[in-house]
Amino acid sequence: MAQIILDRLAAEFPRGEIEQIGSQHGNEWARVRRDAWLQVCTFLRDDPTLQMQMPIDLTAVDRLGREPRFDVVLHLYSVTKKHRVRLYAGVPEEDCMLDSAVGIWPGLNWFEREAYDLYGVRFRGHPDLRRILMYPEFVGHPLRKDYPKEKRQPLVRRSGIPGSPE
Amino acid sequence: MGLEIYNSTVQAAVNWARKFSLFQYPFVTACCGMEFMSSAAPKYDLARFGAEFPRFSPRQADLLVIVGTITERQAPALRRIYDQMCEPKWVIAFGVCASSGGFYQNYSTVPGADQIIPVDVYIPGCPPRPEQVLDALILLQERIQRGEGHSQVVLKAEAGHDVPIASIRPRNRIGQGGPMDAGGVAGPADSGRVSGGAGPRGAGT
Amino acid sequence: MDDSTDSNAPKGLGASLARRVVLGVQDVEDMELPTDPVPLNMGPSHPAMHGTVRMVLDVEGEKISNVDIQIGYLHRCFEKESEYATYTQIFPYTDRLNYVSPMLNNVGYAIAVEKLLEIDQKIPERAQYIRVIVGEMSRVTDHMTCLGAGAMELGGFTVFLYLLKAREWLYELLEEISGARLTHSFVRIGGVSGDLPDGFAGKLRDVINRSRGVIEECGKLLNKNRIFRDRMDGIGIITKEDAITWGITGPVGRSTGLDYDVRKDHPYLVYDRFDFDVPVGSVGDNFDRYMCRVEEMQQSMRIIEQALDQIPSGRILVDDPRVRLPAKSETYNSIEAMIAHFKVIMDGIHVPPGEIYSYTEAGNGELGFYIVSDGTGRPWKCRVRPPCFANVSVLMKVLPGLFIADIVPTFGMINMIGGECDR
């Protein structure tokens, strides 16, 4: 039902910026090359046939064992055309950076901060990139697959309790 | 001899007054807050036990009700609020998250508020029914009448006095004692030596 | 403060007071009172904050010049826990997301997994109607709690008690169905876990009629109340363009004039069979958000009554052996059923590899579940798109310029639920 988005994307970006497109379980998705991220996002917002004005969600997926390790996933919605799309951008672990889309949709401010906090993906150009859900003294990025679930970093010292570092 | 009887009668009267005029500080964080509201609501009225009006300042409260999950980020605030309360003060851990961490065992949840501050009465349940809350309040009132409570003991321990371990452990617990009870391995005796304050204590990344 | 101001202050103050007495009150506004911006901390444990959130305000006098909203004080690691739990074990975690309307989260999550399993068209009709009924009951409790707490923070304690009284009736009925008053874990993948008890429809209709009376009473207390209107009208205005570019949905988004409701625009379950309206505001201030919620409660009750009329009889769980547990009589008497039971519980439901983003209308807006499955019984990633995460983030644009006292109704009407915002 949102096939028009994929067709327009394929037509507008013929030089490999769109690496892959597909449709699964009623969700249309497109994989975007990392350096074309802002271009594609601006096109999706401004094109009159697409009009994806509303950002729904931005998150990251840790595909441990695959290169590039992280996928930043962006869901977009159009309130006028009522269609949706999902965008992926592969981000490797060594150069964990992606351009920030806050200039296009201001609502992604906190979503990008959360992706940085929990996965460690940095966003170039974000006005205020700091931790949002974890406290500033926390070390590490907890939703990565190699962070153990029960490794606590307590702020208030307590000793002899199972699960605490002491 | 007369002085002892006089003191104990006065003490009993003072405890009677304290138990029926508890000023609660509801430290509400999570879902248990909904059941706390329900137990203060008209159907399961908390006011008829004297614990009516929540005092939203720790300086004016004597009962700290920890309602909901305590996360690592919240822990320094909780410790600070407990320290700001005046003696005598009591603590109720409302809900299983505040008692023992609940079913959350992860990098962000403190497994029980008694890791941070000493607790007098635990209320299990996720969330507990308002009747359990009333039962806990009555149990706490009985403890107050007997003159028990953690706060006096913790102060003594921190000042270096010799305090027997048995008296620190809470005697009245609704439900079973947990793994902390067996052998007193990591008992709340350590809670007397909890030091507040921020500072990362991560054992490496 | 510099020395000249200091030495001037006593003389200036006395002289200006004298001027005021002589020339009238207008003079006071012309006085330049020296102010310094002061950082003020609200939270994380604050009576007027609905959840546990910390706001670091920069105030000049009473006016806020900058706000830093710090959430995360209830981060209970929903995503990390769900990577270690089977699909059915995640239901209790979803309950505790938006804990004032737990059934709606359950339903949203179940629909997401069912789409991945490709059984979403095969859910029995009775189960779908039951999901709609309990979901709408949860939505009513959500709005009752929000409005009650919001009114209490403005001083209207009576409204709080009335709405909690009505909420108790709904909690009793939800307890009859699911066994728990608050965190039900009632929905299962493939249907619901229990049927409606006997006599339930009559009791629910009765409760709805009485709740309508209570809501009308509270409306009489608040809608034309001079103090309430003064504190809510024109405060905290969110424009429609802001609502769209910040991703705001739900009653907050509809109050700005954005006509988007997932139940109408992308119907799921059996919502396309009901006749209900969607209240849309115009100004986007606190009072609009309040009225949107009041009207939504009325519409939810309409949906419940129609659902009780239309509900068919039948199964409550899909008859797919990959998903449902076998009947107890078979489990105890045949080895194949016992093994099937064991596999479904211990291994979890094996969901084919794939990804899905599925969205429903929760109490605060579009609740989305983005599930990445790797083919085993545990998800690779189970993300919640929390509606109030976006709703609260817009406050960093809305609050500067308001007074400190305006934070209370604004934050109350945004309805931030800590469990959902921080997960």
C-alpha cells in the first residue's frame, strides 16, 4: 500500500543511495547508504507525492556478528497521505556515526539521544547529544548485545549484595 | 521505681499518639502508585487510620512510603530524602519492586529499597491490593506502639556503638523471609553502613 | 548585583513605594526589578510530577527561560528483559509500560507478534471483541486517572475522589475478568486467556451508566470553574505543525487540531464495525487536552456498549498448535499434548524470522511495537515506541515563557507515565 514510496525512492536515487528495498508483513522498508541519509530524509519530507512529515520512531538494532554491526531504523508517517515507511542505515562499530535528522524533524531529538545512550551510535550535528535514560556516570551502552543484563553500576554504595560489584 | 513506670506510661502514650498520626511521604515512582491512590481513595480509606494527609516534604513527614521500583538513578535521591527526615521515622516498602526488585533483574533496577535505606515493613504484591496496604499500616502501627523501628538503631550503628544484629533485622514481615534471612549472609546489618553520595562504582566496563 | 544597585535599593524601594501610594499601582510595573536567572530543580520526587521526572529550570523571577527535562528515573530495561524472555513472558513487562491502561499495551504487543506469525486474520471474533472491550475499559481508567490527578494538583481534590470512586468500579470488573486489578497480563498471543464471566455484560453496562453520571458531575465542577479555566486556558499551546514534526499523537495531538486516530485511520481488531467519533481540538492548550480526554471517555463507553451488543460466541484463542496451549484434559492424558505443552512454555512460541512495526491507539497516542525476530522463541529485539516520549519532549519547546505554576497543569495534561516514557 505504500509501494509508491519505494518507487519514488528508486526513481529519485538511482546511483546506489538506496541499497535495498522490500516489503514484509505489510511494512515497506528501504535500506539507505549511510552518507545519503540526510538527502533521502529531506526528499521524503519535501516531495509532494510522499509528504512524510511525521517522524514516528528512531532506534538502533545490534546485529551482532554481521558487518556493519548496527542498523539505525527510522519509521516515518504521512498524516496527509497516510502511508508509512521504514528506513535502515548500516552503521559500523568502529565509526559509529550517522548524520542527525533533527534539522528535518525536530521530534527526533530525544529518539537520537536514546539511540546514543543505549547503543552508542553518535549523531553528527545533534544539538545536545548526551545520555537520556541512563545517568551521566554510567559507563557503556547497555542495550548492546555484549553488555550483560545484570551488570549494575550503583550510584549509592552497598556491599555484600548479590549483583553489586563489591 | 516509680520513675520507670511513669516513663513507660508516658512512652506508651507518646507511641500511641505517633502511630495514629503518621504523616506519610509517598515516594511514588511506578505502577504501585495507582494502588496507593486507590488505598487513599474513598473505598479503602487510609484516612481512618490516621495516615491521612501526605506531607510532600521530607522535613515534615515521619513515614516514608517507597511506592514502586527504585532505579540506580533514583537511589541517591531516595537516600537523600531519607536523611532529610527527622527522627523518629519509619519506612514502608510498598510493592515487590521496592521490597526486592520484583521481577526486574537488570542493570538499572536496585534489588530492593533496603539496599539503600532500612525498611520496617515490606508489602509484597505487584501491585499489592489495598487491603494489604491497610494490613501493613496496622502492622507498622503495632511496631510503633512497641517502640521498635530502624531509625534509632541505624544511628547507633553509624555512631560506632555495638548493636546486636538481631535487633536490626525487621521482625514483622508480611509473607516469607527471603534469601537474605538464611544465615544472615548479606543482611541489612550492612545497611547501617550505607554511605550515600554519588560516584561511579562500576567495576570496569 | 553591582554596588550602585545595592546602595540604591533601600532608598529606591522606599521612594518607589511612596510614588506608588501617590500615583497609583501602574507605577509598579514600570519599576525595573533586578533579577538573576536562578536554576531551580523540580523532582525527581515531586508531588506535582505525575511520574518520576526531574526538571532543571532556569527561572527569572517566576518566568521560565530554559528547561532541561531529565527522564530515565524509571528505566526498568523493558527491551533488555524482553531479549531474555519468551514471547508470552513479555506480557507482564508490557503491562507495566503504561500502567494506568495495561490492557491496551497487552493488546498492542499481541497484535505485533500475531502479525509476525501471520495469524492476525485468524484470531477468533469473540477474542477480538473481548480485546476491544477490555482495551476501552483501560482507556477510560487511563483518562480518569489523568484528569483526577490533574484536577487534584490544581486544588480540586473532590474531582480526584469522585473519579477514583468511578475507577474502582472499573477495577473491580477488570479483576473479575483477569484476576488482577491493575497489571492484568490478560491477553495472549492468539487471543485472550479467559472468557467473560457470567453476568458480566449487565454489570458493565451498569458501571458505564454510573460512570457517565460521575463524569458529568466532574464536568459541572470543572468546565465552567473560573479558577480551573484561568489556569488551563491558553496555557501550554502546541501548534498543529509542531505536533506533526514532533511526532505527537493521541489526545495531546488531537487537541492541536491534528485529526489522527489509529482506530479510525488504520482500523485494527474490529474497530471498523463501531460507530464512534474522535474529538479534535482547535487551540492546543491545556483545556483542549482536558476536553479531548473527557470526550474520549464518552466515546470509549459508546464503543463498549456497541461491542457488548455485537459480541458473538465462540473460541477465545486461535486453534493453532504452535501458539496455543493444549487443553488440560489432553495434556494430562496424552504424551503428545504434554510435549507440545512443554515446548510452548519452555522454548516459547517460535516466531519465523522477520521484522514488524505494528501500531495501535493507546491512552497517550500511537503505541508502536517494533519486533525483530530471529526464529527462536525469544525476540532479538522488542522495542516499544512510547507515545508519551514524543509528547514530553515537546515540552522543552513549550515550557520556556510560562510561569513555574503553569508547569503543573501542562505536565498533568500531557500525561507522562514514567513506565512508558522510560520503559
